[in-house]
Amino acid sequence: VQLQASGGGLVRAGDSLRLSCTASGGTFGDVGWFRQAPGKERKFVAAIRQRDSLYYADSVKGRFTISRDNAKSTWYLQMDSLEPEDTAVYYCAADRYYTGTYFLARAYDYWGQGTQVTVSS
């Protein structure tokens, strides 16, 4: 199983970006996005769980939208109204199962390589 993340870049505050994560091989339960700022731990951003239920970190709720296209084995993170505090490396992740700990990095079995998002003020 491989996850390929893309779509990061350098933008200004208030701009939008869309991240994509395409999986090759495997079937998954929870899929999602995490981010890691320099010197900080990897943190939960958003997840899609069973029956396409959506979950978000409070810091991105109302600004970010996670979605998936099962036919393309791809999930997305639409990021609007970006803020400098959103600057981080963003990682996509997939779990083989649906678990109750979808917000913890250790719950996920597969990870993408990370894509840098930088938001200037």
C-alpha cells in the first residue's frame, strides 16, 4: 500500500488550497489528514469514517472540508480561509479498520510522504 499526497504550496492568508491523497492497493476504514509544524507533534486535522461521517479538529472546523472519491481511491482536503497558523507539513493517513481513535496518529497503518503548506501573513 502506498499513499501519495500532493497539492501543497505557498499561499497568502485567506487563500485556498486543495490537498489530494491517492492510494495504491489496499482497502481502508478511516482515512484522514494530519499536520505537523516544526518542533511540534503531528496533530489530527480531519477524517472520513464509516458511512462517510466527517470529523474535524476544532481549529479547522468551518474552514476545511474533507472528501473522498472511492472510484479514484483518493481523498481530498479543501482548505479555505487559510491562516499562518495552518503552516505545516500535511500528511494523509489510512487505517485498515474503523476505530474509535481516528484522531490519534498511532491509529493509522499507512501514511503519505507529506506535503508542505506555507501560509504567509
